[in-house]
Amino acid sequence: MVEYALNLNSIFGSLSDPTRRDILRRVATSELSVGQIAEPYDVSLAAISKHLKVLEQARLVIKRKRGNEHVVSLAPQALADVDAYLSQYRQFWEGRFEALDLVLEQEQGKFNERT
């Protein structure tokens, strides 16, 4: 349980940065080289490497060597862990929204009876 919590902390911490979220979004659609990842950002390659290291440590991406270049791809298991964690809150809010729908339907019925 402690390791699970630490991993979630690492994941959410890594996702707190907009550049890392954007990198994750981009590698979710296709495997990219580190150079391709760095292209759209106005930061050094060293800065991108640091961002990638944070994402790797959170187990959100996998970096491997392909020939002379390093390529990065999404590691979907980490996102599955986040989804499992967030599902408890999703269930809570869905229940609250269903209760709100019932109240609104009742109020709408009362309003229709008066008019």
C-alpha cells in the first residue's frame, strides 16, 4: 500500500507540470524520439531530458534505445493505476449527480403543477 501511494504521489507530481502533461499527451499517440519531443518547446534538450526523467520515475513513459536515438512511449499501466484511484471519486460524484437529478426532476414537477 505504501508503494502504491508513493507511486501515485510521483505520478500526480509529474503531471503537475504543463510541459510534462503535453509530452505525455504527445507520446500517447505515437512513439517519439527525444529530439522529436524537444522540437516544439523553447527549452534546452537538457531540460527536456529532466522532464523525461521525472516521467520515467513516475513510470508514465518508457525510454529505450533504438539505433542511435532514444525513443519514448507511453506506459499505460501507470495511467490505469491513476484511473483506479480516481474511480472512487467518480463513483461518489456520479451518485451525487444522480441525487441532484432526482431533486431537479421533483422541483420541475412541482413547477409544472403550479403553471
